[in-house]
Amino acid sequence: MNAHAMQPFTVRATPCADGANLVEISPGLRLQGFVMTFEENEEVFGEEEPADFVYKVVSGVCRTTRLLRDGRRQVSAFQLPGDVFGLERGVTHRRSAEAVSPCDVALVRSSVLRRAMDRDALAANQVWALTAAELERTEEHLLLLGRKTAAERVGSFLLSLSQRCGSFRTLDLPMSRSDIADHLGLTIETVSRTMSLFVRQGAIGLESARCVVLKHRDALTDPS
Amino acid sequence: MNAHAMQPFTVRATPCADGANLVEISPGLRLQGFVMTFEENEEVFGEEEPADFVYKVVSGVCRTTRLLRDGRRQVSAFQLPGDVFGLERGVTHRRSAEAVSPCDVALVRSSVLRRAMDRDALAANQVWALTAAELERTEEHLLLLGRKTAAERVGSFLLSLSQRCGSFRTLDLPMSRSDIADHLGLTIETVSRTMSLFVRQGAIGLESARCVVLKHRDALTDPS
DNA sequence: CGTCCCCTTGAGTTATTTCAACACTCGTGG
DNA sequence: CCACGAGTGTTGAAATAACTCAAGGGGACG
């Protein structure tokens, strides 16, 4: 189901918190937009759909995914509050995006952003920096998928998520084992076993399946 | 060995073919620069080195790589003639680059490019498009590394290289099995075995280890 | 209280790696 | 001209990391 198709009918757009419907794409680049709410696992946009909007997570967590025909799935990245996603070079989205948890997402029309970029070199440079940062994260993830073991993948994932969340001790995982597995190129069983291994080693504690206590960060650190 | 350190001493800079030392970073964005020649396996720049230059392949092939401390290596991408690489958001390179084959590479000072981007929205947008295209290719590669089998990886690689080269029947591989393996997250033995499998299946022919004849593209196509 | 979904754990399987040996190519030097 | 050695690629056999299949546990929610 395409969330956009519903937009004119389900009036879920609301003004942005920071004033007159303005969305801050990057520091100093505010554009007209609106906020939509998505529930868990609801699609934000689909592969091959027109890329009419650019998105920024206000609250909650999203994921961008690619599928093979036989159903194998790769979760390219998780988007945390503040992250921008769905910005494309062409006219269609090349992957789909869904809400991992209930989400508020700010939308800005791609055409509005494009116009700002065409007019204003500063805006264009800020958007470039966003894309370049995303490229950096993606290349880091290439190394993880290409050359790290299951334990290193899970360890790297927990550390990087805790850094992005700013939570240094207790880490609440918003996503399922299945999401983690498809992000790390593993199966849910391997993710689960690896977590259990870390618990046995005393590297982490599991208050619940979704609540991790980081006890010895060094034990999770890999030889990067 | 750092190629830049040598630059003042080994005068390898030569004027660009297209006139007054101008390097075409993208269509319509020409900046002052110069050309350097690298021999096979010579380092173009190293991880953590100052990112003083941006590079564009004139002839030959380069690779960008990341290393883990224990020597495991991930080849992020191969750069073919016309490809731009080494453009960073920060002040240092986050991976190293080496020549896969003897190369002519055009260099433009990062500061020169930055100035053009700051001054000129069109330039900034063209550079954004370059980075966004690189991100697209990198995300495609995520799917390969995360979810494809060895045969699918090698098949995808051969097809994508042939498309980039514009060579639809005979494909000359400029890189070693080791480079291919580290790009595809496999070992050299698995790459070799997979190629042999394709030969036995009649999907390709191997005139030599580095010269592939694509016989049945369909047999290499994966369920993407 | 039952049901569903998510997660965990165990046992057996398999794709890929590891280790080892051998073949081929190419340049050098006898 | 051929022998030699180094680098690169191929192939086989054994080992293993991760997967698959299957069963059971636990929490949330009606």
C-alpha cells in the first residue's frame, strides 16, 4: 500500500513543530513541508515509485530496503530521528522505505528541494554533504558485509547504533531480529545465537530481546 | 608509498588532452588540474591521508579499498576511465586508492573544486549528482554482498563490468582474481571455481584468465 | 486463558573457506 | 634457445561458519 495515494484522503499532515510548516533538511536549509504519521511496518514509499518527496524522520525509526525477486531482502540502512532519506538522482525511488516503529516523518516536495538547490549554492552544498555522509556510512557497511564475521557484524551494529542514539549503556533496539539480520546479511537465528554468545561472554546483557545493556564495548569492537 | 610526496620531484604532470590543463569533472564543469601516471599497484592515495586532490581516471583502471587491521580487504569499487574518485566530505581520505593497471589520472585540487561548488550552484549540483550516482552503485553492491550467492555475485560482476565497458561480447578483466574476490566478498578460489563452473555451463568462455567471452548473458543474470 | 508473533535453541546440512598441490605465463639470465 | 623462478590462476580434499529445518519458550493482547 502506498502511503502517498492516501495522503489527500487521510488528512495526516500537520504543521511542523518548529513553526510555519518548515522542515529543516539541514542546518540553515528550511523548506516548506508537512508531517505524516506511519504505523509499524507501514510503507513510506515503494521501489520504482515516483520520487516526489524527500523525507526526514521526526520521531521513530524507518528502514530502506531492496528486494530480490525470490524475496531475499537487504536493509540498506535504518533512519533515526533527524535522518533524511528518499532523496534520489532520478525520478523514481530505487528502494522502498517502511516504518520500523510508529513514526512521524516530515515530507518536502522533491521539486521544492531541487529548486532550492538550483538557486542556492549553499543549499546544494548542504544536500551534497548529506549524500556524501550517506555514502560514507554505506561504504563502511560494504566492509562489514564483505569481510566481517557474524560476531563482528553484530558487534559493529550494536556499537554503531549506540553511538547514533547517544545511548552509551542501555540500548533499545527498535527493530526486529529479522530487520537486523537483513541489514547484516545474516539469518535471524545467527543474529540470535550471536547475541546469546555475547551474553555468555559478559559483553552485553539482555534485559529483554529488544533491550541491550552494553557491558564491555571492547568485546564488541572489531579489528577495523 | 605516497604518490603525492613524489609529485614535486618526479615531474609527471602533463597538460590535459583537451587544452589548457583543464580537467572535466562533469559535463560543463572544467577545472584546472594536471595528469599523473601510475604504474600497476602503485598507490594513488592512502587511508587517512589529507584529501588535497580529487581524481578522474583518464586511462586504465583504479580501485578504492578499505583494510581491517588483520589484513582483510574490501575493494569498494573499481574506477574506469571517466570515473571521478577521492572526493571527500572531510579533510582526509577514508580509504586508499591504487592503480589496478597502468593509469593516467587527472588531479584537481580539492580546494579548487570546493570553491567552484561554493560559488556556482550548477557546479555543486553536478558534483552532487556524481556522489549520488556513486551512492546508487554502492547500495546495489550492498545487496550483492548481503544477499547473493557466489555464482550470483560473479555473474552480476561480469555483467555490470561489461555494461560499464560497453563490451558486450568480449570482456578484458583488468584486475586480478584477488581484486575481484575482495570486491565480491569471496576468496580467490571461489571466484576461480565459479568462473570454471560458468565455462562448464557454457555461460562464458575463457580465452585466458583475464579474457572472458560472454556467451549466455541470461545464465549470468540473477533474480534482482 | 488461549493465540499469535517473535525470539531462542538444538541438530543436521551446505556453501564457502582453508590448506595444499599443481599448472600456466612471462621475463630474466645462463 | 631453454632453464629457472616468481607471480597468478586452477583444482582437489578437508574443515568450518553460517544456514536450514524443527521444536519450544515467552510476552502481548484479545
